[in-house]
Amino acid sequence: MSDRHDSFELRPIGHVRSSLRTRAQAPLQGAEGAPDATLQFVSELAAGVTDLRPGQELLVLTWLHLADRETLRVHPRGNPLNEEEGVFSTRSPDRPNPIGVHRVTVVAADGCSIRVRDLEAIDGTPILDVKPVLHPRER
């Protein structure tokens, strides 16, 4: 049965700029030693980033463009000593729809360039969306 929602198009709203150039250089999670990075938004979206401020926590959704989209089972954290699991119970970047979710903190904001900490995405990774982290009192 075909449904008009079977496929859709995502457009990057920007790209990650980072000193991380390869998957091997990237920590498994941002808080495990990722260098500061920049979220470089496309200029047409400038009005959408004007309220991002230093200290703010964000969820950055990325398209993990170097992922293996055929992978369905992995050893968690890439450790062959860990029992193999299905990708949907792990944070593996290799998965059918390789959407990355990264919790970061804004360090500086300058127009369409937002400097963040704890982002393990490599240079050139497309950004799909950015959302604020909601704390219990903000719901």
C-alpha cells in the first residue's frame, strides 16, 4: 500500500564546522572529549538563530552522511567484547536513517555562526534542525 508520506525531503539548514575530519577522530559522545565546533547556518535562515545565546543547551539533529545505512546490528560502542545488539537499541551512527542527536551548549553566537561545545559530529556534517533543551520548569 502506497502512502504519500512514504518519502519526504529534508534540506540541511547548515553544516558543522569542526577540527574533527574523520569518524576515527570523533569521540563516541560529545562529552567524551569533542572539541568546540561551529554550527554554520545558511544565511537565508538568519532570523531563526537570532535568539540563541551562550550557556543555552540545544539538541542538534544532524544527518550522519558517512554512515552505513545497511547496518542493522552492532557491537555497542564499537567494542567487539560487547554482545551484538540491534541498532535501534544503540547510539550507533550506522543505521537505516542516520539521524544524529547531539546535546550541546552554546559558547558564542555571531550571526549565522553558533559556537558550541560537546559536539562529536565531523566537519561538513549536515544540520537538519536545532531545538532547545527543555528543563522541567520550562515544559
